[in-house]
Amino acid sequence: MKLSTGLFLCLLVLAVEGQSWTSFIRQAGQGTKDMWRAYRDMREANYKNSDKYFHARGNYDAARRGPGGAWAAKVISDAREGIQRLTGHGAEDSRADQFANEWGRSGKDPNYFRPAGLPSKY
């Protein structure tokens, strides 16, 4: 078994603690879809200064699914920021993205980051 797979399973076991596996996994799947929808909307909108809003919104929607959704949002957000740092994305922008991610996961209103003029569709 690869180290990454083993680590993933350990994190999953720790995250499930006190909750049924099926419920946690369902929430994680739904949270993953929420994160994907926010990413897809961000790409579709292609709107200047809107990335923090979509980061917060994806994390907010995923976390509302329950502990599994919040876990999926954190894993996806951390992985995305890690990859961006490795590819030369600025550390300052990454910190700002993580702030927006945590803002949304904590249940705070993602509209705090909404830029003026972003179509109401989003």
C-alpha cells in the first residue's frame, strides 16, 4: 500500500470517529461535488477578483453537509494550495485563499468575498 493511501485511510478513520461510515462518506462525496461546482462556476464566471468568493463558497457549501463534507473541503483546499505553491503560485495569494477557505468552512457568509458586479447566477 502506498504511503499516501495509508495516510488517507488513517485520516478518514480519525475523521469518522463517532459517526457512521456511510454517512461520513456520503457527506464527503457531496462536499466534493460542492467544491467541484464552485471551481466550475469560478472558471465559467471568469470574473476579476472573484476567486476568494468561490473558495469561500465551495468550502461553505461542503461544510454544511456535515463533518464528511468539511473534511473533504479541507483536504481538497489544502491539496489545491499545496500544488499551487509547488508550481510557483505566490505564498501571499495562497494564504489569502486559505483564509477564504477557512472562512467558508467555519460557516461564515461567503458573500463577504463577493466582488461587486459578479452576476447573481453565482
